[in-house]
Amino acid sequence: MNAGADVGAGGVEELVERADLVVDGIVGIGGKGGLRPDAVPLAAAAERSRGAVVAVDLPSGVDVDTGEVRGAAIRADLTVTFGTHKPGLLIDPAREYAGTVRLVDIGLELPAEPELEALQHADVAELLPVPRAESDKYRRGVVGIAAGSARYPGAAVLAVAGALRGGAGAVRYVGPAGDAVIARFPETLVSDQGPKHAGRVQAWVVGPGAGDDAATVGEVLAADVPVLVDADGLRLADADVVRARRAPTLMTPHAGEAAALLGVERREVEGARLAAVRELAGRYGATVLLKGSTTLVADSAGGAVRVNPTGTSWLATAGSGDVLSGLAGSLLAAGLPAVDAGSVGAYVHGLAGRLAAEGRRWGRMMWPTRCRRPGGMFWLSEPLTAQVSGGCRGGESPPPPLPVPSLGAAVPRPPLRP
């Protein structure tokens, strides 16, 4: 077209459709409430375009602070953002509109306290418990699993599997699925006398596949140790009892369970994940891990919400949450605070899901410790903690640089500070 030519609205849309490159700068980071009517046809034309769509700072029409999308918005192939990652680039549904995200440092002075954090390999390696020479099963952490029922015995098996692979020194199981658990994991300590008589534990996991066993949920919540509540346990837990607990409580709902706890529709939770996880944490006085396409971890005391960067849609399968419960429960038993146990558990769980989705029974992991195993090989049947934290034995060689997994959005270290 000739420079200076008069182009009507329809002509602009046609130009956008035909363009090799579309740069989106319709709305800045102060925009709220979705695109205005005059801009909606441009967003539709950009989506139809055969060219690449690049958003400046964030896609127009998404909420920069919450990740919500209230109406039409630009769907970008690439978002170039400045200064820091914005929450809207990391939290669904807005994250899906951002495409690949690249950060450009322009020297901004960032707030001392971030709104959002995303752990990276080095953070997780620092937090993961690693057995020492003097370790025994109690020092490593004994986790109790109260899960499963006649209808759902597999939930108990999967939760126990997650706890054992998460590095627990021992797992005590209470429930009706003891035979199934022992058949798969003979090292499990099984009791049919209820949580009070199960023996010494440093944390409990309650709820996966529990059916309507409210008595067991109440008994676990009365224990003066950290408790992870998942699945049926969320429905059966008395909110007043949870709020009154002195020991840490970690709740792990998916969007449907969170919606039931909040008394809203599921789509409201999925459309406003950040608000939902904060509301649940405040309402129950607990740490809440909201599972989903973007997994978030919030503490009732406030502070930065953690977003998990390793999640994958391949984890959207029956039993995945049960494994996560056992994994995070083992980290609670090892002494990690609830926020760390939830966010580290989600990170390793997501990483394992990515490896499994690639069909890899084995692969290479560059250990982020001072030593690594010869050749850097691991098998997926090994504890998940070993895959990330590694271990040192005599004669082992120093590790090469640690690769960061492909995260879609390029999330930097140190933790994000929107």
C-alpha cells in the first residue's frame, strides 16, 4: 500500500490478516476488562493472520495482575516483556494467550517483595532433603497415609508410591486397602487400628479415595503434626477444625474441589486462579496448593504466591493427584514448611510428568549438587528426590552445568518479582 493512503477499518483488518508480522500494542499494562469493541475485530484478524503475532509487554486484553481474561484478547506467538515477568504471563487463562515469553531487562528497580515466585532447578535442589551419613528413617521423615476405600483402593497405592518415591524414611498406611498396598510396596508399615494407633509419624496425608470416612479425616486433623488434605478429605474436613489447628495444614484441591469449598462455579475458579487460591488460604487458615493448568501455592499468612513452572497437561490423568499428595506429604514429614513442601512437590511432580510424557524410562540428569553419579544416569524407578538433588559417593565426579527444562514461558532466576 502507498504511504499515507486512507485505509478504512475493514482495510486494516485485511492488512493484519495478510501481514507476515503483527505487533500487538493496542493496550498497555494498565488495561483492564478485556478489549474495547472497536479493537475486537483487530484481535480476530490477528488470530486469522498467517504471520507471527508478537505482543509488547503482554497480550492486549489480558489482566496483567491476575491472569484473568474478561472477553476478547490477542493470542500471541511471542510476548516480549520488560523489566520483570507479570503475573498475567504466568497464570492461566492469560498465560495461554502469551505464547513464548522473553524478558528484556531495562534496569527497573523492582519491589522488595514479589507478588509471585517461580522456583527453578537450583531452588528445588537447595530445598530437597538429602540423606546424610547419620540419617535414619525417622530423621528422613515418617509419613502416615490415610487413604483408599473398598471402591478406590488404587488411591492408597498411588499415594504410598508418591511418598516412597519422594524420599520418606518410612510410610505408615492406615485404611482398608492394606493388602493392595503391601502387595505393591512390602516395605510399607500397615495398620488397621486407625491413625491414633498407627505409630510415630512426622506428617499425615489424608483423603485420597477416602469415600465418606469422615471419622478418619477428623482423627488425622486432631494430630499435632503437619497434615496434607486432598480429594475426599477436602469435602469431609470441618473448616473450623482446620482453622483451629496449630500444626501446618496443606490443602491440595483441583479447580472443582476448590469451587465446592468456596461455593462458586468451577469456571469462576479457573478464570480467576490467583484470587481463588488466596481466598481459600485465608478462609481456612492453611497453605493451599491449587492444582490445574497453572498450579499455585498460597499461604494464609500472605506473601508471594508460588507458581509452578514445570506443569504439563500430560498430568491430567486419574491418580496423578494421589501421587502428588504422597510426594508432598513426604516432604512435610522431612521438615519442609508447607509452602515449600507444596511448591517443591509440584515442581518435581511436573518434571516427572514431562519425562514420562516423552516416553523415557531413563535419561540423563545433571545433578545440581557438588557431586553426581558416574555418567549422570538415573532410572525413573528411583526416588524422585534423587533425580533432582542427586547424591555424593566416593570417587564421583563434579557435575556439568544444570540444564533448565523447557518451560514455555522463559522464567528466570532469581524468583520473579512482578
